[in-house]
Amino acid sequence: MCLGFPGKILSIDAHNVAQLDIGGTRREACLDIVDDEVAVGDYVICHAGYAIHRVDEAVARDKLEMLQEIIEKEIF
């Protein structure tokens, strides 16, 4: 199973690599294949080090809450 995680873009460097906040954890993601233009403050779905899709903030927060519930219930 593959999972993509929503993250908020904190910064973007000269190589089009973003620093993301994913539920309080910082990760890097390449923005080269994301389907829309993005900027600092936007939310993206990140998978395997790549941002693949821009999402609305409300959707991102909903997905992060759902993932937190899964972690707390130890479903995996």
C-alpha cells in the first residue's frame, strides 16, 4: 500500500525543493511533478519525496486528523 501525506509548504529553494510541515514533522519534497503551481503556504500531497498534487487547506487538515486517529488507534 502506498500513502501520500498532506504537508504545508514552508519554503522553496532554488532547485524547486520544498520544506514541508507534515503534521509537525519536516520533510523535503521535490516540486517538479506537482500538477499545479504552488507557493509557500500551500498544501500538497507528498509521496516518495515528491509533491504530486496541490490540495485545499481544509482537505489537508481533515486528512491529517484522520491519519492521527489511525495512529492513535494503532490500526496498522
